[in-house]
Amino acid sequence: MTMIDRRSVLAGSAALLAAQAAPAATAPDTLKAAAAARGRRFGSAFAWAPPGRDAGSFANPAYAALLRRDCAVLVAENQMKWQAVRPAPDRFDFAQFDAMVDWAMGNGFAMRGHTLLWAYSKWFPAWLNGADFGARPATEAARILTQHIDTVTKRYGRKIHSYDVVNEAVDPDTGTLRETSLSRAMGGTLPVLDLAFRTARAAVPHAELVYNDYMSWEDGNEKHRAGVLSLLEAFRRRGTPVDTLGVQSHIGLFQPTTDAGVLAKRLEPEWRRFLDRVTAMGYRLIITEFDVRDRGLPAAIGPRDRGVADFARAYLDIMLSYPQLGDVLAWGLSDRYSWLRGFEPRPDGAVARGCPYDLDLNPKPLRTAMLSALATGTRRAG
Ligand code: 9MR
């Protein structure tokens, strides 16, 4: 053996030893570390509540400990919505959201903003649904919208790096754009959405501007996915400044399912076709509201947690195979405070187990699946 050969063999075996030793020594054990290893941030929604309240709030020390352990980025579940910050046309109230931003900044978290326009009458404040836009409705509706976006975005400046500018503008049943009081006043939904994005870009040019929706990979979402693709195409045609598709990712096992992995394999090709078309248009991706609806799984906790974890792992592996995927946020860390408890109770009355931590804030197999998926995903590009 020549000197060079020997040296390279030695170097090779040293590298091998290091590689074998590395996982044990450095395998990330928090979601934020696993995400960071691939150039991403992991985070979660959180809430405002008065101190002492048993809530998914930063003021609840037990929940704050989970946020600190696993999250690098946070988003207010409800407190930046119009209903929260704009109780009347001429009145803003930022008390709760300010407190959340202050806490996030003071504790080293990044912040996303959700949402500057939830383009769905159901979630408009009553005053906006019933607004009288006067003699020049298009002008007045545009004024109310731009004033809203300017006021919110300029108040927080660089503290918020990414906004769900528009949320859920596509009707999932038809794939067409939803109508609202604003779209009726302005002569169509696209002009409203355009104005929202243009206003945000001008007000906070540093921020990532996201169109956020829940078109998901399960059967039955075909029209919703097609509608979102048409909207994204329309944005490109019109030069609307949209950077990223927010894939909410409230994924679900709705039908009785014995093997979540088999189901995931069946759903994968169509889902990849969707994501390929989105990224081919030059959009980036983020996961904005991840959790798992478990109605189709048995109540018994062992198989249920296994099914949730397997389904999530398969889904996240697909998402994380896209270098265009940026941050990954869960819609809450614990089943205890999840929206799923109230909005989508299981028919058998068992508490939904769609979050990485259980009712007692203990980690579940889902957290382990998320950890491995994040740690092994493709490195984020750009
Ligand atoms: O989780 C949120 C729940 O607490 C609110 O009552 C509801 C209405 O404001 O919104 C829920 O969050 C939704 C999010 O804002 C948009 N995507 C779907 C989420 C779950 O319904």
C-alpha cells in the first residue's frame, strides 16, 4: 500500500467512524433542531389567554415550555384576524396580538402573520358583511381593505417576516372564488385579492407573501386543488406579488382505515402532481397549519397513534422532498388545546389525537414521526 493509499484508507475509515458515531451524538431531539438541520424552521400556532388559564397560550407555563422546546417560529391562531383586531370599521384593537408579538420577540421566536384577509364571508366580522360602502362602493371597499393591511403590517414591520395575506378564497365544492361584500363592491374577487397582495408588498417589502388554503391530498379535494391551481395561474398572469403557497395540511383519515401507509401511497402521485404544478409556476411552499384528523382510526390509543404517525410521516416525507418547502408549522402542539376537539369531534366521543403532544402534554408517536421526517427531508433551497 502506498502512503497516499494508506492515508486515504485511514481517512476513509475515520470518516466512516465519525458517520457511525454522528447520529447518536447529534441526532436532533427537538422539532426545531430537526428542521434547522435541513435549513428550515419548525413552529406552531399559539393563543392569547390571561395568566392562570389552562390554554394553549404563552401565559400558560406548561404550554410555553413546549413552544420553547420545539419551536423557532410562532403564529397567532386567532388574534391577528379581522374579528380580533378590527372590532369596528374605525377601530383597531391590538392588545392581545401585541402581547403575543412581544412575548415571541422577547423569547427569540420568529413570527408569521395570519391572516390579512380571510376571503370568506363566514369569517368576516359582522360589520364588514353588512357594510354600506356608500355612493362609490369600489373606492370605499378598497379603502377599508388597504387601510387594514397597511395598519397591521406597518405596526409590526420586520417583527413579522411572513404573512398569510389571503386565506381560503377558493370554494372547495366548486373550485371557484368565493364572493364577499368586498368582492361585490369591487366588481369581483380577483381585484380584491390583487389589491391585498399589492398593498402588503408595498407596505412590507421584506415579507414573504403567502396565499394560504386547505386543498388537501385526500379524495374529494379534486375541485379545491384545481381551483387553487387556477387562482395561482391567475396571480402569475396578473403579476400579483405572491411568493408562496401555504399548504395548511389539516390532513385526515376520514374513512375506516387499517393501513394508513397504503392509503398514503395511493394518494401520493396525485398530490405530487399538484405540488409539481405549483412549484413549476415558481411558487415556494410552506406548511402553515399541520395536524391530523383521526376519525377513520379506531378509538384505541395504540393503533390510533400508530395510524396518525404513519399517515403523517408519509405526508411529511413527500412535502419535505421539495427543496422549495420552507417553514413547517403545526396548528397547535397539544391535543388538549386543539381546534379539532371543538370543531370536529369524533363520532365516538373520543378526543382527537392529531397533535404531537397528548392531553397531558406528553409527546406521542406523531412527534417522533415529525422529528424523523424533518431530520431526513431534502435541504431547503434558496
Ligand atoms: O383554530 C382556529 C379556531 O380557534 C377559530 O375559532 C377558527 C375561526 O377563526 O379558526 C381556526 O383556525 C383556522 C385558520 O384560521 C384557517 N384555516 C383553518 C383553521 C382551522 O379551522
